[in-house]
Amino acid sequence: MSNTIRVESLDQEGRGVAHADGKVIFIQGALPGELVTYASFVKKPSYELAQVGQVIEAAPMRATPRCPHFGLCGGCSQQHFDARAQVAAKQRVLEDNLKHIGKVTPGSILPAIYGEPWGYRHRARFSARYVPKKGGALIGFREKRSSYVTDMTTCEVIPPRISALLVPLRGLIGGLSRPERMPQIELAIGVDTDALVLRILEPLSSADEVSIRDFADQHRVQFFVQPRGPDTAVPFYPPHDGVLYYTLPEFDLELGFSPTEFTQVNAAVNVVLVRRAMTLLAPQPGERIADMFCGLGNFTLAIARSGASVLGIEGARSLVERAQSNALRNGLSVTAEFRQADLFKIDQTSLPQLGRFDKMLIDPPRDGAVALINALSDDVPRRIVYVSCNAATLARDAGVLVHVKGYALTAAGVVNMFPHTSHVESIAVFDKNE
């Protein structure tokens, strides 16, 4: 049964928000100002979750989805929303989180960082499922609210050359001796290398190996196989040393990574993000700077290129080793140092053991950096640049920095790392009050 309602606003997940019979109705696929029909799939005493049905009166920012799988595929949730309007909506999400969670307001709003909204993903993890009733193997993102694999033949957010491989890959997987034992294909794109990591639950047969080699030769891709966890991924064919690369041309950097190690999904936006972070951090020769949650050195080495001395801290030993290798490759081993430490357990005793820092860059995972923020003492960095992939935890940490640690939130803005999704990345600057 469907109902008709006027949509009032968007929530943080990009869903339309309306009210009916004392309940809040969250409507996937609806935009502010629209008159729509909807059908609820979750009903609770105070709210309902619903899917848009018919759009009776469309909002000016409504767009025609480019992907034929939009609405079923769980990879994108906002292709119906004009790309520029998506960025503005994410900026509102950031500001609302800062205001309501952190009780802070930025001194200024930074210009949004955004790039090409299509074909931008250089990283993706596709599910593979052998479904004889569907004609063989399916490869794609999961369906919305489901464990089923979307019956995808194209994907508009990965590069066209990779999208063109989805149908041939279905044929490859479906023709293997045990197609049901290959549940995942991970994409990682580097300079001159399109890598596909095959998650294998049992060894390949000799015939399987021939098929995979033939596919690699025909489509010019690099195959890896991963028998267990991410660190077991190894090159399969063609012969390869296992290291891919991406570049940060403005800083004359080439960074190596394995296809299962974390790098930013959107390589083009990452270039702009690093530039913005360096502009805001303004590292200078003679300064000592910390890069917390440094990963493989994405920001660390750009800081080191400025002539500042930088210490990168990361919890994963494999990423510390990768960062050290990248520093050596780029001739920055003297100014860039890396250490392993669990920043979720750091405190006011262990943090000072790292030494004093003039400035700090923080780029944590979704859980944020609350332990690190709480560990800051009076002898703290005078400026902190915080790169966030979760507006709520940024806002929480901002509240501590401003109301407890004596910083001012100088500026903040969004980074549209994932167009057509509700995912909000951001960057903020905190300056120590004198």
C-alpha cells in the first residue's frame, strides 16, 4: 500500500524526511519539496523507513540516474540527486553535526572539494555469486537491504574500461571448475596497472589457471589471488612484484601499495585533498609535525617534501613498513619517520613519549580520534588539520578540542570523495587559542 506525502528535508543518509500521523517518515529516493508516494518497509512506533514510489511533483534538483541498476544496486543511493546539489547537502550535514553534536561553529566554510562524478572509483569490492537460475555467475555490488548480488552488466562509477569487463568476468568466473568457491573480486587501479584480486576459497585447477591467464592477456589486467585474509593476496598473472603505484604530482611523489592495502577510492579527489591539507597545515622547514593514522604515507610524505620533520603513526605494521618503503623510494627517509602505535589506546602518559609537535594532521577511520584528542596536554600542537570520513565523530572530537582543549575551529568543509552516495568526508582546521 502506498501513501502520498510532501517531503520536508534530507537526513544524514540522504533520505527524504516527512511527517505523518505523529511519525517521522524516512523515504529513500525522495528529495526536499517533492510530493511523492511511498511504501514503508520498516514500521516502528516513532518512525518508518520507506521507499519512494511515484514522484508526483519533482524537485528542481532531481536528476535522471545514469545507471540502469540504480534503485536495486546498493552501490549508489543518490544518482537521482543533481551532483552539485549533493555537495551542498553534504555541507549541511557537516555543519549540522558540528552544531548539534560538537556544539561548535567553524569560523569559515572551506570551498568544497569535488571532482568528476562518474567513473571515479579506483577501488571497489565486488561480490561474485554463481546462480545457475540467473544464467551463471553474477558480479556486482550487493542489492539494497539484501545479501543478493545485483545482476550488473555495467557500473557508472568505475572507469569505463573496467565497467566493460563486468560481463566478460561473469563468463570467466562461470566457466571455472568451482565457480561457487570464488565469492569476491577486488579492484585496485594504479599507474598503468588495473589489478583484480580473486578471493579463492580453494586452489585453482590447471584449467582455471589457463582461463585466467587468457583473460589477463586479452583484457590487459593484472590478476592477484587471495586464499585467506587481505595480507595473503599475491600476484598470479602476468608476473608482477605485487606493488601498484599512485602519484601526487604537485609533491613529486610516487606511492606504492598492494591491491588490498587502504588507499583512497577517488584518486583524483585525493590529489586535491592532499593539496588542501598542505595549504592548511602550511608545514615549514624546522617544524616537527605529527601525521596520526598515517597509513602508507599519503599526507606524511607531502609534509616531508616541504622540509619539515614529520613522524607518521599507524597501527598496522604492514602499513608502517609500506610507508617506510615509500619514504625511501621518494628520497625522504631523513625527514619522514614512521612508528607503529595503537592510537585508539594512546593516553596522556604515552603521547608525550612521542615528543613535542608544532602541528598535527589527523586522518582517522570512522571511529574518529577521541583517545588521541583526550590525550593532548597543554604542550600541544598549535594547529591541527583533521581529515574525517565520518561527520559525527569529527563533530564529537571537535567539541572536545574546542570546549576542553582550548582550540578554535577555524574552518571546515566537505570533500566529496564518494559522489552519488551519502558518505560525507570533510576537513577541518583547529588553532590553539593564545
